[in-house]
Amino acid sequence: MDIMNFAPCLKPSNKKRFYSVYINIMLLFICTMALQAQDSLPQVKQVSLANTEQFSINSKFVQNENYIIQVSLPIGYSRSERSYPVLYVLDGDKSFGMIKEITDWLIWSKEIRNIIVVGISYGKGTQVWWEKRARDYTQYEDTAYYEYPNAGGADNFLRFIKNELFPVINKNYRTIQDSNAIMGLSFGGLLTSYVLFSQPEMFKSYIIISPSLFFNGNSILKTETDYFKSHKELHKMVFLAYGDSDNKDWVIDPTNEFIKIVQLHKYDSLKFVTQVFKGETHISVFPGALTRGLKTVFRP
């Protein structure tokens, strides 16, 4: 007999109690089924990025360092025989995912060319990343602030890029080697500026965002001046940007002085594009400045 058909057989005094018990049983049944459904959900997994690969390089130039290299390939790469420019990204631990996705959007909307994005990372968490970027992105020891005890490893890091990373990327991917670009934020922008006037042949284009040019008493100005003494031509594309709400002493004033000197020297063949983003800070400027830099450097 169906349980609901049984109810009319009860005395009126028992019907109310019957329906109350019935409703409670149904609620218990529904809750039990919901809990079972939750228990049967697929096991949670980490998010993965489409068209990406990752490998490591144990460097001979940077002592005891095993770099994690992240590669984002343009859509259709496997079905094509084309070669592509490469954007090398500093701070890959924090920046690779964002840059890969912004790049994909801009490629999809045909605002930039198809490119390969290569992130250079450490893969050991935020604290290790913070310490090792200070080592790799600074060209001198910290003798003024004493906040970066391992600073001064930029030249070894650049040896790693030039002699170990470049050969692996060019061997395993279809690259246009004379179209390499580099992107750096903060200390990464300091390193990118240093490369531009110490080993400019390493890259064709430079995206410099919120550069921490204050380091070592604005020594980047001496690097640029020394370069200018024997070089009047600089066949490069440079995009440099910062936010007007950034730190005045650490970024804004040193960057403005750097811009003034570079413009004063009027290098032949140098395309030097600068932009100040209103209302943006040292970090909030990053996505917008990156987008503008990509559109400047990789214009279709």
C-alpha cells in the first residue's frame, strides 16, 4: 500500500501527527541525498593553462639554482610550421599566468602578432621568489639600504639566459631569434633597463614597467652614460611606463631622470615610447601598462 493512501484510514486525531512525521522523514531523505551528492563530486584539481608547457634548467652560471621555465604557445602552434617572436617574462612565478592570458586575448582580437611567452620562475613559493629576484635582478650589492643581502647577481643571471635558456628555447620551439623581447616590473624593470645599456644585443624590444631605478644610487644613469660614450645608435624598441601614484623617490623621480637623459642623447634608430598612467600605483599599473607595451612592441 502507498504510504500516502494509508493516511485517510487514520483517525482525524492521528492525521496531523502522521503528516508531521512524514514531512520530517522526507526532509531527512533530501538532506541525506544532498550530502551523498557532495561526497560524490570529482576530486578537486589545480587549474591548468591551455597550450602551456613547463620544464626546468639547472644553471651552471647561477650557483645551486634550478629555474622553472614556463612556455605558452600561440593557438594553432602544433598545426603550423611558422616561427614566432618570443617574449621573455621576469617574475614568472607571479606574472606568467596573467601575461599568457592577456597575450591570448590580444592575439585573438588581432591587436598583436602571435608570440611565444616564456616565463622564468623559481617554483618554490612566494618567500623564495622574493629573495631570489633581488639576487638576479640587481647588478650591484646593496650597500645603501641593507634590505637585500644577496643582491648583485644580475650578470650571472644574464649569462644563464644567454647561454642556457636561449639555446633550449631556440632548439625546442620555432622562434624568430632576432625578434626576442623582455618584460620586467619593479626590480625586473631595473634589470631590463640594465640589459638595454649593457647587453642590448640580447633583445630587440624592451617592456619596462615601474622600474626600481633608485637602486644603488640611481646607478643605471651611469650605465647609460657609459654606453653613450661609444654608441650613438641603438636599434631597439622600448616601451617604458609607470603610475603617477607610485613611490616618488624610488620610481617616479629616478625614472623621469632616466627618460630625460635617454631622450637628450637622441640615439639613432631608437624607438622610445613612454607613458604615465594616472591614478595607478606600483602594482596596479601592471596590467594596463603590459597591454600597452605588448601593443607597442608586437604590433601586427
